[in-house]
Amino acid sequence: MAICLILITIISACKKENQKEIDTEYPVIDVTAQNSFPKQCSVVKRGETFVFRASVSDNAELGSVSVDIHHNFDHHTHSTEVESCDLEPIKTPVKPFLLIQSYPISSGLKTYEVQQEITVPADVDPGDYHFMIRLTDKEGWQTIKGLSIKIVE
């Protein structure tokens, strides 16, 4: 009987050591640093290049980050921010800017400083746009940050 108890204790201890902790935390997108860009209600110019800067982190391991920039001429919303921006009147797009781009994050990182150049074509419609940041961790948890920006002439 004593041998059975000892074996059960050893087997239980082995299982606990070999069990992988399950990651249930969402990754974090931080655009509050002074050099972060864009922020809610930021303005960018047609024909110019800006640097997308954000800090991203995860409790276990980061996976990927992507950006989706699209027009908001119909005033739909994806904003995750409390502050609202002044919107231009609703209009029909003629040549809106659309960018969907993924940016690599090296394996094994828990924190990463995103710094990516984005060029706004000179001939796109000026107006209200959404700047969507999607961050996915290695386990597949995803966080979305929806910012409103304006493209001007």
C-alpha cells in the first residue's frame, strides 16, 4: 500500500512539471508614449511618409502585428478610443487610401517596438480614415486598437 502511495505521488509530481501553462492573456498595444504615432485624431499628409510607432507586448510571446488603413467617409466606427475626432461631412470615395500590411516580429519576444514607414500616395482622397492595429500573440489571442486619423492635402 505504501508503495502505491509513493508511485501516485511521483506520477502526480511528474505531470505537474510537464504541464504547459495555458496562455489566456491578450497582447497589449500601447500608443501612449510621446513618440508613438499615430494617435487618436492624428493628421498625415498626402504624398508624405510617416513612421508608425507603437509598443507591443505579451505575457508569453508575441506573434504578429498588422495595420489596416481605410476610409471613414461614411462615418462607420471601429474606434477603441474615448476621445472622438471632428469628422468631415459624409462623402463618396473616389480614390481612397487602402493599406493592409503585416509587419514581422522576431520569434521569442515578449516586447517589441514597432517602427515602420508608411507612405501615403499623393493622389488619394483626403478626409477621415481609420488606422487599425491588430496584434496577435503566439497562442492566437488578438488585440485591436482602432484609431481615427485624417489625411490632408
